[in-house]
Amino acid sequence: MKVFKFGGASVKNAAAVRNVGTVLNAFEGEEILIVVSAMGKTTNALEQLAQAYFEKLDTKNELYKVVKSFHDEIIKDLLSVGSAHTYDDIENLFIELECDLETTPDSNFDKVYDQIVSYGEIFSSRILSTYLNEAGIKNRWMDAQNFICTDNTYREGKVDWEITSNLISNKLKPIVKKQMVVTQGFIGKNKDNFTVTLGREGSDYSAAIFAYGLDAENVTIWKDVAGVMNADPKKFPDAIKIDAISYPKAIEMAYYGATVIHPKTIQPLQSKHIPLFVKSFIDPGANGTKVGVRKEEEVHLPTIISKGNQLLISISSKDFSFIVEDNLSKIFDAFAGHKVKINLMQNSAISFSVCIDNDAKKIAQLIQTLENDYTIKINEGVELLTISNYSENGFSQFIKERKLLIEQKTRNTVQLVVN
Ligand code: ASP
Ligand code: MG
């Protein structure tokens, strides 16, 4: 049994959806679960729509129409509209969203967000499933929310692994054995029966959750790139594809900014030794990257990962107390409370510095919590570089004329915060 994940770029228009069919033709007769993301940039569009709905803005209808006509174009090009009643099912989904938008929004924005934004995956999976059936690739559409159970952390759902893996193993697996299944990435449901999303770009993670429950033989993430590269080719023209990496190395790369795999994807796979392939949907026969080889088999290429749009925040106490246990626990409490994720940290006797993503809303709340007791200094627009297997001549080439703010080193890896 295999799990295939197709991201937004792989279903961004009718031609792309047809290409998914071409990729699948090579796997005829195999047991496959397909996890699909929203089409193209639909999630961004739905985010705006959720905001407009929540704030009761006049732009709501316009934003809805944009989403609707984007999908209509694809449907028109792809499906035999009019003949198949399945098209009515897709049309009904849009009516459902339209009706939802007419109701009074809940007071919790994150909850509202999940109920609206999740439509992207519902639309894409319905369209893909219908197209594949029409093209002779027989499959069954299933709702991921029936299997992925989360807590109530809207927009960043925490998976209940026991319930989820039992449901997948007992209820979904027998179906996948009989027939190809198309389902959604990114979404689950909580105990109150509301949709909870798993965080932006979370479809890779969904694929890993399903693979875990199915005890899949492997997972393939089909992308518009050849595989995992050792640097961002847009910034480093000499970047090359990595053929094979270990799970820990992949986790580190994803966590520190290699956007090719969602960081939460690897651990569930690692725990069951399920290999992950990252392959090109443009060149499906090519090898891509295999994640999950033993450390000894890993090729030690230098890797450079960059996380841009970072803030460096330095926190020191106003009462001249040292930044040790008491203060650190207060500071961490504030970060956890406002869900601010720390990408790198460093402390000295009198100050604590962190490098974090620049999320204006969260940061404002964080500062409000801390500013009574602490002096806070902020450096905007910094970059976090994570460089592994660097050469003898060091890494000064990556700093160039920029200012080095923090440097942390282990034997293999150096992390730099540069301005
Ligand atoms: N559609 C969601 C997003 O764009 C999930 C995903 O693509 O992985 O964030
Ligand atoms: Mg996406």
C-alpha cells in the first residue's frame, strides 16, 4: 500500500490535474491512497474570504466569486459537465460554502478560519476524484475528517494518534485494499465535529498520518521540483538534488526552512520505518530523493537552508535580575501562551535572544505580555542560515557583507543569524 500526496501546484489547473492521471497510470493495480491539497493558491484566497466573512466586510461576495470561478474554469476544461451527476455534487459544495457565508460568524476567528479554509481541499479532492473516474482511473472519494481526529487547537490541530490510527487501520485500510481512495490533506475534525486544520502546508503531514495508520510501504510527495535540494536553487544556482538522506537530517532541514517537506511529516514515518520519496510530477520516472536511509548511507553534501523574514528579539530584565530559571520560565510561558515558535535561541547572564518568524499579530501580543518586566529589543528582517557539512574554508562566503548577529556551532552544523 502506498500513499501519494499531490500538492497545490500539482492540481493548479486542468492540465495539471490531467497530469496527475498520467502519473497514476504507471501504478495500475496497486493499492494507493491519494492525499490532495487545495488547487493552486486557493488556500490563500480562502484565507482572505474567511477574514472578510469574520469581519463582515463588503468584499466577501467578490472574494467568494474569485474562488468559485477559479474552480469553475478548471471544471469546465476537465469534466464532462452536464452529463455526469457528479458535477452536481461539486456544485452543491459551493452552495454549501455560500450558505455558510450567510450565517453569523462564530466569535473565535481561528475556528471560523478552519470551517472556511478547509473547503479548498474538499473542492480539489472532489474534482480530482471525479476526473480520475471519468478518465478510467477508478477511485473512491473519502472525507479525511472521518479519520483524522484532533483536539480543539484550531489552525494547528494536534492529532489524537490513538483514535486516528485505529480509525485509519480498521475503517480505511480495508477500503484502500479494494479500491484507490482520494482524500484531503490539511484537515481533520475535533470531538465537537468541527473541522480543524493542521497548519499551513499541512498536507504532507496528513500523508504521513495516513501512512502511519495504514502501515504503508512508502509515501511519495509529488512536487514541481526534482527532489530535496541541498540549497534553494533560486538563491544558490549551484544547488544540487540530494539522492538519499536520513530521517534526522530531513527533520532538521524541514524544521530550519527547507520548504520542500512539512517539518511534522518525518517523525510518524520514522517511527514505523516508512520511507518517504520526494519526486517530480513533471518527470515521474526520475529517482527524486529518498528520505529514510541509514546514517551510513547518507551522502554528506553541504546543505544551506535559509529562513527569511525573521525577527531577532533580545529580552533582558528591568530589575537587573539574571536571565536564569525564574525569568526563563516566565519568558517561555509567554512564548507558549501566544504560540510563538522559536527557531533559534541563545541566552547569556543578562539577556535571552530568540529568532522567530515575523508574525505581526502574535508578536504584538507577546510583547504586551512581556514588556512590563522586560526590556525588549527587536531586529527586523534578519535571516536564519543553517549550514551543514560545511567545508574547510568555512561559511564566511554565506555571510558576505552582511552583519553576523548570532553564531551557533556543533560539529556538523552551524547556524547563523545575519542581518
Ligand atoms: N492547502 C493548504 C495550504 O496551502 C495545505 C497544503 O497545501 O499543504 O497551506
Ligand atoms: Mg500548498
